[in-house]
Amino acid sequence: MMITSVYISRLFDRFDYSLELCKGLTFIHSPNGYGKSTLMHLIYSALKGDTKYMEEIPFERLDIGFDDDSVLIIEKEEGRLLIQMQKNELETEISPQEASDVCDVIYVPPERLAVRRRDGHIAPALDTYAQELYERVRYSKEHSELVPYTGARREMSDGELEFWSKDLKAKLDFIKDAGFEPDIPAGYRFPPSRYELLNYRKDYEDLAYSISEYVDKNYILAESIVIFKDIVNDIFIGKTLDVSENGKMTVVLDGGSALQLNRLSSGEKQIIIMLYNLLFHAEPGSVAIIDEPEISLHITWQQRLGSIFSDICRVRGVQIIAATHSPQVIHDLWDDARELKPENARPDILLRRLQRGHDDPHPLQGGVHPRGRGHR
């Protein structure tokens, strides 16, 4: 489920913001001190049911609208959080756990070079992710050999089976680049020739279903590895990132020497960490929030982030919300940018709120609305 709008009132007891988000990539930018990073963290906390962070931040109400016309509403009432889900104008109180089930979300914070492991210890993010990828690939390969298919089948003509087999072969060729290649039984060729299909149809139909199941189990992980390598290596200069068949992440200099991951520059580490989060932690259909993606990156790399993020949104069906101080990150995608600034205040909306008081239940529509001094 995608986020379509965000409204917050009295952030830091001062600001009202209302944002309409893009379907894919949205940049949020503002001067320092307007609560941009705090707003991003609040959105994440609301969608994870993290009441502790929400209780620590001064605000009155947070509305997060989704593409199914539902709205997650967080209100502070007499020192407690009230969490509600609104659908068809009906509001229902829900628990923090239920709020965390509304939408899949990941958060990539500015301090991303170190992460907290499951055992509670702080460790370098790059080493942690390299080990995580190795374990994911190993587990996937251990649990995805070709096995007889036992699920439902559909009736297919010889022509349909032939076309499907060729499509499966194209997918096999793609995931092979990530080290995924099933062992085709001896004596079989895939895709089969038309002669083989006519004379051994049952055998090749069984094989096609088994291969289809194998592809379904491994395609997302394999696709993530292929895209990950392609993007990183298109950016890196003088070195190549590789992920071996067993999932080991390595870097090799153009001269052939191996380079340890911890010897990469801070900018190179930032690129790998951001892309790893987007491709391996953000599931298709989820929301990824990135705070300050420009950290440690040269201007030329910053200018490439927008197109990279847009491609990931398109290919993986992920929504990305990126908060940035850098106009170079936005580059030529200003139609996808939303600014938090006083000049966006709408006098008609503010007047309506003054007339109604602070009980106006309707989120502000469009623009960004800071609360003026003395308005209490």
C-alpha cells in the first residue's frame, strides 16, 4: 500500500504541514530547523507502531493517507496517544501492533554506516549486510532445488506450453547472472524443441512447472542481486563489486587486486548501504524512507540518485520518500519535490482553522502550513 498524503499539526508546537506525495519517488526539502527529518522519522514510527518516539516528539496530530482511501490518524489527547484507522469516514481505534500491519516500511537514517545487530551489538553496516546477503543466498539455494510440482495446473495447448517454456528460459538466463541455476535432469534440454515437446509432452510439462516454481522462489532475490551489481558498478570508478554464486560480496580493483569492503571510501560505502536497503530490505509494494541520501557523496553522484531511485520505484514497485538538503539530489526532478516553507501557507485554510479552533477534523489540502506565532 502506498502513501498518498501526509498531514501534521503543531509539530514542535509550531508547524502545520500538508503534503501530497507522488506514486513513486517524492523528495522532501526545506531549510534547517523545519522538522524535515523529524517528520520522516515520525511517519516511519507511526507505521511501525513505535509509540516511544511519537511520545517524545511534540505534535498534535499526524494523518497518513493511503491509496485505498484509508487514513492512519495519530492524535495526542491528554498525554496519551490515540491511534485510529479511518475508512469511509468511519474511525476505529487500533493498537500500535495493528498500526504496524497497515503498510510495510523501511527507514534509512542519516547515521547508516553502523547498525544494531539482532544480538543488540553495534556493527559496521557494510559487514553486517555482506554477511546477511551470504546467509540469504545460502538458505535460498539449500531450499530451492528442482522438485516435482504438486500444485494446481491449467490446460495448455502445445503452442502455449512452448511459449511458456521460452519465457521461463529467459528468466533462468536472467537469474543465472546472480548465481541461480537449477540442475536440469540429464537427458533433457530446456526449452525443448517442438519435436521433443510433441513426443515427450508430459515430461516437459512436469519440468516446466518445476522450473516455474524454482524461478518464483528465487527471482526477487536474484533480481535484487543483478540490479544491485549493475547500479553500483555503473557508479564505481576503477573497481567492480561482485556477488559470487554463494552470495559473498567482494570488490576487485581494475588491476585484479581484491579490496576489503572496509577500505572503500565513505561515499562508496554510503551508495552500497542505501542500495542494499532499497533492494534487499524493501519488499515490492512497500515504502522506503531515506533521510539525507546525499551524505558523503560528490555532486556528480548526488545528481544520479534521482534517476536511480526512480528506476527502483518503477522496477520494484517501491515508493521512496527522500528527505534532502541538496538541490543536486533533486537535480532535474523538481516536479517530484515538495518543500516545507512558510510561503506555502494558505490563508483561507488558516482562517478556517482560526474560526473553528483546533478541533477541525479535516486535514489541510495541499501546501505546507506553519502555525503563526501567538496562535494557540
